[in-house]
Amino acid sequence: MPNQSNRRHFLASNALGLSSLALAWMAQQEARGAPRKAPGSAPPRYDLSAKQTDFEPRANAMISLWMQGGPSHIDLFDPKPELNRLNGQSFPGKIKYDNAAQASAKILGCPWKFKKHGECGMDVSELLPHTAKIVDDIALIRSTRTGVNNHGQSIRALNTGRILAGRPSLGSWFTYALGAETENLPAFLALIDPGQLPVLGVENWSNGYLPAIFQGTVVRPQTPRILNLDAPPRLAGEMQKRYLAYLQKLNAEHLERRPGELDLEARIASYARAAKMQTAAKEAMDLSRESAETKRLYGMENPKTKDYGSRCLIARRLIERGVRFVQVYTQNQFWDHHNSIRSSLPNACAKVDQPAAALVTDLKRRGLLDSTVVHWGGEMGRLPVIQNDVGEKKVGRDHNTHGFSMWVAGGGFRGGYTHGSTDEFGHKAVDNVVNHFDYHATLMYLFGLKAERLAIETDGQERTLLDDQPGRIVADLLA
């Protein structure tokens, strides 16, 4: 195996970093978009070239603002006067607690005031003054349901379609179905928080059983946001070109002897894209090119909003440059307010409210909102009763996945619209329920895709995002 030995020696003895290891991109440049299901016995080929949709799409990109931990819908988006009227009294029904040890049956009223905003008259908590200014552009879904009470399972339900591990994330499905609109950047980017990775970590942007080329690329929360984009000085210029040309030859020979090795093919393709990212990624994430007014809009002069504002602004810049799917995370359990909700919920809102609203405003004024879906929400809401009943400052709320709120904007979603409702206590969705599989079917429809036809064959079985779940297109959410 002389070629293999030479290849390993070359890679081991030259610490070139990501960009210097990048295969010269010509080997993949001429590759055609692969069919979703390979014909006959020929091994399938997969790449990120733009793919044909099933019908005319309304949206072509998505930014998901992922509020990890579960924002309290009854304190932010879903006012329940009955909670305040019966504050401190026993809840008149059954509740499924996640943490029985700290459970209480006492009703916890909302400590914050709600007010109607916009021409649509949407109710929004005083904790979200900036979101209140964009209500005429958003569809507020008050009847979201996954029905699985733990963080991991509910994250998977909303992000992969099922509660079991090992499935592709939503961003991977989109890039598999649609490819990318740029050859210079990854199609799916995950912008992580400086605090911690979210629950489930890298699983959030996993390709699951899809080919590895469709996994998300992590963008770090500080500079350099993507490591090893620059070649070492001793290898820059002509020296790097020679290295890449030699690596191109080795990789082409290696792949030719291993047809159908999708992980290998994906790795080579990622090197090819990395060669182009040397300039494109740095330019996309260079916020010095933005105006002072834009930076103020995203709250970048405020220490509380600077980080999240920066990442929301980067998300807009990535979408402008043809990236298909961007997910912007808050840190692990940032919204998981089992205790001290009176202080922790305002703190969480202060971090994300202005940047999230700025993103919608900025996309709209640039003519991008019509074709870009923006999503805001987490994997669950909170219960209407007290958890950790050890004093007013310490009380919190336990998990609730049976009825909670999230909002979507742009990309064909209806603006200024409130959809569905929970019961009088905000415990369960009771009207116009939107299950996670309904949400997915609706998203795919806006992207010109039939969710039940978006399939791949793996281990002799055809798999889809819905996998026989009865996902319906929620027509009332559409503009």
C-alpha cells in the first residue's frame, strides 16, 4: 500500500491546519447534484450544489434562534389572568412534573405585565420590549406541543423529528434537500454560545444517517471564529498551492479505490470548500464592515447584548452570502428556570430580545425577510405552578412540553398573527395544536418540498424527516 503510506506520512509530517489540508477544490467543482435516491446499483454521489425543489418555494434560507432550556410562555407570550387571580392557591387539576422532589401544586401568577402591541394587537410581556416592536412581522404560535417532558427528547423532536438519538438535524435535512447557494461557505452553520454548548452538544447539528457532508459547521463565539483558516507563513502562497495540488492527487487516487465511501467523499469535499473559505469566511464574519447604525440596532454597544447581537448579525451576513441554514444557540439550560425565575428570566430576555428583533428588522429592510424564515423558541415552556417553594425570590417553574409558545417570521409565514391557544392556565395546548411534525411539514412546504417525499435509503430502509408521522401543513400560518 505505498500510496496510502505516502499519504499518511505526508499528512502526519506537515501540520498544515484546516486550510492547508484543503484539497484543491477542482476535484469536486464539476460534480453534479446527486439524486435523493440513487438509481439502480450505482453508488450515490452527494454534494452541496443547488437542488431542484418539488414546487415553487417561498423561502430559500432559515435562521433558527434556539433558546435552549425552555422559555416560560406564560410569562412572555401567553397571558393568563386566571393565574394571577388564583395566585398561591392549589391547582385544580393534574400536572405531570419533571422534578417531583421540588414540585408544588400552588399556582404561580405572572409577575410581569402584558400589553397589546402593533396593528395586530398581539399580547407581549414587558420583558420583551424590542420583540413587541416587530409583532406585525411575526406569527406567534401559542399551541406548540412535543409531549415529551425532558430537554433532550424534546430538542430531538423539534430538531430532528423524533425523540431518539441518531437522526439528522433540521439543518442537515435542508442542505440534503436543497444544497447551498454558495460554493465558498458551508451550507449549514451552528453559532454556539460562549457560555457552554447546548444540551446534547454536537448532536444538535449532526447529520445523523445522512452523508457526513450535510453536518453543520461550528462557528466559535470568539475570534478566530473558524480555526486554521490561514496557512502557516512558511507555507503561504506558491508553497501551499503545490501542497494542495499534491494532496488533490493523493485524495483522488484514494477515493477512486473506495467508491461509495460517503464519509471519505464528504471529508474531501469539506477540504475543497475550506480552500475557498480562506477568504470568504473571514469576510463574512468581519463585522467591522457594518455601519455604526447597524451595530447599534443589534445592541453591540451594550455588554448584555453584544455577544448575541454579534452572532445574529453574523447570521444575517451568512444568509446574504448564500448559506442555507444558520442556528444561533443560547448556552446550556439558559432558559431552564426551575428556581429564581424572577431574576433569571429577565436576565435571559435582556440578552436576546434586542438582537432577535434587530435581525427581523434588518432582514426586512434589506429585502431578505420574504425569503428567509426566522424562528425563535426553545424545546419547551414552563408549568403554571411553583417549583422550589422556599421563598418568593427562589421560586421557579418546571418543564412543560404539552403547550408552549414560539414565533416564526418571514419566508412565507403570516405576520401579525397569533395561532392556537392553551387552556386557561397555560398548561396544555387546546386549540389549533401545532405538533413538532406539523411544524416540520409546514417548514418544508415553504421551502418547496413535500416532507413525506424527502427521503434517503439507509440500511435497506427509506427514511424521511416525518417517518410516517401525520404531519400537516398548518395553512393558517401561511401568508
